[in-house]
Amino acid sequence: MLRTTMPITGIHADGTPCTHQVNQRTGRPKDPNSDYTGRTGYGATCSTCDETITNYLKLLVTPEVTKHLRQHAN
């Protein structure tokens, strides 16, 4: 049986994953010459049911992910 995972990743305004190096405080890119606008929030997608949780703060996504993963444990 596969393990259910829900990794939290940074996301852009259009919902695409953010893989750029960013300033932790501002969310803006470390490279000043980049045309990248910055991270706008965080998201997590369940590997089992494809439910997605998003918010602008990682602090608010984490408990929702934990709650969702508990539903799959039953």
C-alpha cells in the first residue's frame, strides 16, 4: 500500500510551484535581475485524493494538511 503524502510547497499567483530561491522574510526572489514576481503562498496536494489546500501563510496550511492526512488513516 502506498503512503499518502501531502508535501507543502511555495506557489506563484497562478498556482504553479515556486522553485526559486527567495528571501524568507519577503518572499521576493534573491536574484534582483529576475523577472520573477515572488511567492504568493503555499499549497499542498494529497497524493491519494488530489485535494488541494492553499493559503498565503505556511503556518495556516500545516494544520489543515495534518487534519486531512488523519482522514486517510481511518
